[in-house]
Amino acid sequence: MAEPDEKKQGFFSDLFAPVAGFGVSFGTMFRKVATQEYPEKPRPTQPRFHGRHQLNRHPDGLEKCVGCELCAWACPADAIYVEGADNTDEARFSPGERYGRVYQINYLRCIFCGLCIEACPTRALTMTNEYELADPQRAPLIYEKHQLLAPLKEGMLPPPFPMAEGMGERDYYLGRVTGPTEEQREHVRGRESGESQDEVPEQPTELPQAREIRDVHTQEEVAHERR
Amino acid sequence: MSLMEASLAGDLFTGAPILLEDNPAADFSDTPWWLSMVKAHMVFVYLLVQVLIVIWFERRVIGRMQQRPGPNRFGPLGLLQTLADGLKLMMKEDVTPRDADRVMYVIAPFLVGALAFVSFAIIPIGGEVEMFGHTTPLQLTDTPVATLLVLAVAGVGAYGFVLAGWSSGSTYPLLGGLRSTAQVISYEIAMGLALVAVFLYAGSMSTSQIVAAQSSLWYVVPLFFSFVVYIITMVGETNRLPFDLAEGEGELGGGFHTEYSSMKFAMFFLGEYINMFTVAGLATTLFLGGWQAPPGIAAINDGMLNQGWWGVLWFTAKMWMFIFVYVWLRGSLPRVRYDQFMKFGWKVMIPASLVWVVAIALIRSAQVGYFGEGRWALPITLVLVGGSIVGGLLLLDKKLADAKEAKLAARRTPTEVDPFAQGHPVPPLPGQTLVERPRAIGEEPVTVTTTARPAGEPTAENDPDTPEDTRG
Amino acid sequence: MSGGEAVLFWVLAPATVLAALGLLFARKAVHAALSMALVMVSLGIFYVAQHAEFVGIIQIFVYSGAVMMLFLFVVMLIGVDSSDSLVETLPGQRIWGWLLALGFVGLAALAVSRVTFPAPVGLEQVQAEGAVTGLAREIFERQVFGFEMLAALLVIAVMGAMVLAHREQLTPRITQREMANERIRSGKWLAGKPAPGVYARHNAADTPALLPDGTPVEESVPRVLVARDQVSPPQPYRRVSDAAYDAIEGQDADEESEVERTSKARPGEIEEGSRR
């Protein structure tokens, strides 16, 4: 039965009590404003900020992603879609046997939790600090592999090209490859000059048809395919 | 003027009669009609420019009071925000509801907007100046009843609100319009009473006369209570926070201007701001000495800064002080509920103002000499009146404290409680004791006892009133 | 009349006459009330133009600002319609009305024709000490008795109005706390009634909320609107949901038939699982 301690306020204290509130608002006028002036002065993000994903490369340019799909399985929002494919001698995109041929992250579903980064065995998938991903339409927010791949740095070569001589997948993983070798450069030069003649398998850029509830024809087609 | 000064200063103790002058002190004899038109345009422009500034000012100051910058996107420091607002309002779609009364729907905002400017005609913005070869006071016009004109115009302006509400053809605007109008006419009364004290002191209702009468002492000093009452009623008249329930966004959509859009809404917006300026200007004129410079500055160089065009500076500064107070109130106080607000207006403000007017009338009569010509009439009156007021306040305070105490006592948990009172059993709180259920007349309490009873009296065992299962 | 005054008169007087005619012939009661307010304001302006400033301003302030405003309140709230019945219930009212009106008109015309007006003097002499002081002298020195009687009469009228309108509080007034307790005890709508936008596709106050099966909830619309028959039908907003449900059910039908065909499944279980 604890009652609040009722102090008998004085008459003038009661009369002028509301005035104290005015003092507060007057004083607030001179305090530093708490607003962030975005976008002129954006607040810098922390080092390990969960931003847009990035598919990293090895120092010589080969992609780290081996198409294992562990990130897709780890994603709680089902935002990642991966299709792996075999690396052949003619077209090698990553060290080792397989690479990610199709890699999509649907930023409409992604919740930026970072479980995919934790799942990736090769540290191919990391998150950058970029958060300005808004778009007025839905389709462009499904990012394809070419939008997620890390850009080529100084000295890197664009895949496909063979691994460095004598190096295997494990060597790449342990960081023993620090740059492209001359043979690799030759290969790329040869590939680029003879590109019009040779057929180089390219990364696919088409999306599989997204299923929509209202599109009855697509449903029929999908049903057909299943059968 | 000097006679006035001497009489005002000296009469506090000598009780010499004061020259009362009804007619305006301002001299309009040298003002041809075209000069009046020019002055009318000047007043119009003066008001509109200030509205442009006050929109920006209010939003920035409110923002700072809420620890945020306020508009700062358009122009440096957000100065072009008013322009952006105006353009937006102009380009919006002008919607007329299907059930609206076409004629009134269009007339109402123009009524509000136009009448708001009219009240400014009698407010003296400066002293006498030379304009285009004529000597004319910086005041559009003046009459012996000039201050009442402001009240009258406010009363007719209230028509705009009620018309706007009714002609929108839907319930929320109707309710909002009626509330708004009731608010305005209720607080007009209290405002009038606050002004009566000023009239008693100045001896006239003419604004230029009142300004002249304050040349030695601004009325905010002797009439501080009227000043406070006037500030409160002024905020209530203009439908501003904390008294803007009639247009409160949370309660009534938008009150009487819910259905209005585009330029008609801009008219209401404009009318509200101009009303603010008018009542602030009136407050300046009646309580803060109008266009006269503050006492220290007025003495410089024998009043060089206290005449003519300089008056505009002092007047504008004082008016903007009131505008700042308006914005400050808006930034600090929550909205008052409508019934609390009407109760306050009718049951607190009007009686208090009446008592104050009576007190002032007595003091003034003593000053003028109605209670005798001796030097003791005034001090005795002051002591008596002051004593009664203080006594009354103490009594009131005691009564309120007692009522509060009684209310709190009623809320305290009682020491004894009947657990079945609410219909279902309630366990006792710590410190409470349970009270036995009252039994029907004739019943004995169920007790386990072996003492013999006389044969005729009913015992628990064979008493037909006790329930079966409690019989022994 | 000087030039300015003549202009004022000849602009305002026809407007006043039109307003007076509007008062008589307006269709809507509110228009009539507003015409009357206009007449009163114009009269006030005429008084001011005739140098009776106090009376003029008070006419505007009190008559049109307060009295007419209250008239207007009543008319707007109660809503006097022109559709009110014009059938007169008093017998012979027409005949007697005409007779008395003609008699009065005759009498008035006779009286007015016999009046002689002295030459107008103006108010300068009376208001020598100022407009308000002149009036004050008249009221409080020469006519103080009549004034005090009028004041007493007004006070009595106000008290009478109060007594007539007073309602004795027979039951103790229920406080907010008690009302809240009652509501909790009754167990009805404890969380508040459903707002219109909760289930429906529109959040206007006059569009009712929809239950999951599509029927509108009457309690989600304010009673006033229901009484005034201003509830808007929710059908257009159900069409989108209905179309979506149909498409889903059509899809389910496809899936069902597929699964049945491919796995020779148990029909009972599948049906339960896919019918949402």
C-alpha cells in the first residue's frame, strides 16, 4: 500500500510550475541540433557494416566464389539464388572445379543479417558499406552476378583464364597467389584478340521467369515444365 | 502631453483630477483621401511581408525548440520555404465537396481573409510623419471607439469560421466550425473585460489616445493581470495552440478547414496569421506603449528616437516579441481539451476579470478623487483592495487544496474491504482487513459452539434462512 | 451629405435592401440568417457614418457578432429545412392574418404621415465632450433609472433562462474512472472497435471494415454516419481481394490435380492441406 509521497506544494510554486516548461523549450533553442544533414553530410558507417554484398576475387582476378550454394542455403529470407557450373580448361572462372554461373541476390528479400557471409567457405561473399540501394521499381532490385562482383583492381585480369602454373585451389585459398602470372596475361591477351573468332562461354544474364499469381499463362507453362 | 505626464506622475499622491479625453489624439486634418489610400496599401504590404516572414520564422523557431533545424532546404537557411509553400498551395487541386453549399463555401475563406486586415486600420504604427507634403499620423484611421472596432471585426470574422464549417457539408467541419466560433465569442468577452481596465486608465478607447497616455508609464506595469488575461484570450481568439482544438489535427481532421484545399485553404492560413499580427499589434498598443521607444532610449537626445518613422521600428519589435511568445507557447504546451477550455474561459477568466475591473475601477476612482481630495484616499483604497484580493486568493487556494485532498482521500485504498462488493471475490491488499458479509436480520453467524440455547430461538441448525450446506 | 458619405450610402443601401429581401425570400434558412447579419452590419456602418460611432460598433459587435451568431448556431445545428410542412393548422389564420396586417399597415401609414421632423442637428453638440462621454452622461445622469431597470430586467431574464434550462442531476455523475471500469467489466470491445482500415482496403471513416469472409462490420463506422445513411459500400474494395483469392484457388486446383495424378495420394489429406 505504498502511496506516492504527496508534498504540499507552496502556492507560488504551484502557480508558477508551468513556467518551468517554458524555460525548457527556450533553453532547447540553444542546444546543438540532433539532426543529421543527410544526404549532404551522411553519417559514416562502421567498419563491419552490413551493406550490399560483394563477390570477391583472388589477387590475379579469378573469382573466389566456387558455386557451392552454401550462402543460398543459409539465407533465412531465401534471397540468394545460385547455380554452379563446372570450370573447364577453356573457360575457368575460379580456382578449383566449380564456379558460380548464376548468382542473384534479391534485395527485396534480403534482411542484411550476414548469415550468408558466415556460411561462405571461401570468403567470396562479403558485405560492403554501401546502403543506398533504393529503386522505384522492383525488378532492378534483384542484383545479378555482374552487379555483385568486386571490380577489377590494378593488375587483375578478367576471367576466364587458367590458374597460375603449379598452383591449385588450396594454394589460392591460402593466399599464395599474389598477382597474375605472365602466362595468364598472355592467355587473356590472346583471348581478347581472338574473341571475334572463338566462342567464349559467357555468363548468362537472363533471369528465369518469376512466378506471378496473376499471370495465368505462366502458371500453365510452369505446370507444363514440371510435367 | 506634458500636462498629462505631470498629472499622471503627480496624481498618485495629490489626487488631482486627470483630463479625460475621448477623442483621438491623432490629427487627421491634413490627410487627403488619396493619402489614406496610400497608407492603406502600405499597411497591406506591411502585413503581407510580415506573414511571409512569420511562416518561416515560426517553423524555424519551433524546429529549434524541438532540437531540430526546421526547414533548411529551400534557399539559405530555408528562407524560400514560404515561397515553396505558396507555390504548392497554388498548384494544388481545388476540391469542392459534392454536398457543399457552393456560394458559402467560396465566401467563407474570403470573409476570414479580408476581415483579418480590417482590424489593423486603427493600430498606430508610428508617430506623425511627413508624407508627400502632408503631415499625417502613421495610422489609417482613428475614432473614439477604435479598440472596439477590433473586437467587432473579430466577431464578424467568426462568421467566416462557422460558415466554412457548415458549408463544407460534412460532420467534422461543422463541429469544428461551431467549436471554433464558440471559442472565439467566449474569449471575446474576457478580452473585452481585460481591455476595460486599459480604458479606465487611459480615459478613452481611441488607440492614439491610449498610446499617448502611456508616454510616462506603460500599462503592463499597473495592469499586469489584465495583460496576462489579454495574452491568454489573445491566444484563444486566434485559435492557436494550446487552444486550437477546433482545428486540432488529431481530433477533428482539420476542423472547419478540413475540406478546403489550395488557395481557399491558403486564405484561412493567411487569415490566421494576420489575426495573430492584429491582436499582437493591439497588445503592443494597449499594454506596451504602442510605437513609443523603451524608456531608456526615449530619453536620448530629448526624444529623437521616439517620433515619426522610428515608431515603426519599436512597434515592429514589440509585435514580434508577441509573435515569439505565440511560437513559444506552441512549442511548449499541449492542446487543451475543449470542455476544459470553455470551463476555463467562462468560470475562471470572466469572473477573475470582473473582479479585477472592479478593483481597478476603485483604484482609479481613488486616483481621480472620487473618494475625497485628501492624500490618504488612494493608499487606503489600495490597501483595502489589495487586502481583499490577497484574502480572496488565499481562501480560494485553501478551498482548492481541500477539494484536492478530498479527492485523493477518496482514491486511497480503504483499510477494510468487503470482498464480494464488486460481484466477484477480491483478495485483500496488504494492510486491508476483510469485513464479514452482512447477514439477513435474524440470522446467527455460523459458529462452532457447544453452549446450550433456549428452545425457542433458532439456531444455525434448524434456522430456515441459513443455507443448507452451512447448517451443522 | 458630403461626397464620401454619399458614396458610402448609395453603395451600401441597395446592398442592405437586397439583403433584407434575401432574408424574406431566401430558400435556405442559413442564407436568410446571413442576410440578416449583413443588414445588421450595414446598419452599424450607417450609424458610424452618422457620427454615432459607439452605437454603430456595439451594433456590429453585439447584434451581429453575438446574437446573430447564436441564431446561426441553432439554424445550422437543428437544420431548418425548406421542406418543412407549409400546411397551416390554425383555422382561419389566413383571413385574420390579412385583416390584421392591412389594419396595421393602415395605422402605421397614418401615423408616419402625421409625423413632422425638425431640422436635423447632428450629434456634434451632444458629443461635445466626445462620443463615449456624451453617451455616458446620457445613460448615467439623465436616464440612470431606466437603465438600472433594464439591467435588472436583463439579469432576471438570464436567471430565468438558467432556471428553465437547468437539469437537476438526479444520479451521481459518472467519472471517467468509473466509466473505464464499467467497460472493462462488461467485456465488450475491450480493445476498441475495429477501425475502418484494419481489414478493408480503404481507411476512410465511412468505409466499413471487412471480416475475413467479406461481410462488413457495422461497428467500425461511427453511429452518426450510419444514422445519416452516409456509409459507403465496401464492394469495390473487395474485388481485388476476391480476384486474388480466386487466382490462388485456381492455382491450388492445378496443384491438387497434379499431385493426385503423380503420387496417387490420399485425397482427404491433400484437400485439407490446400484449402486455406
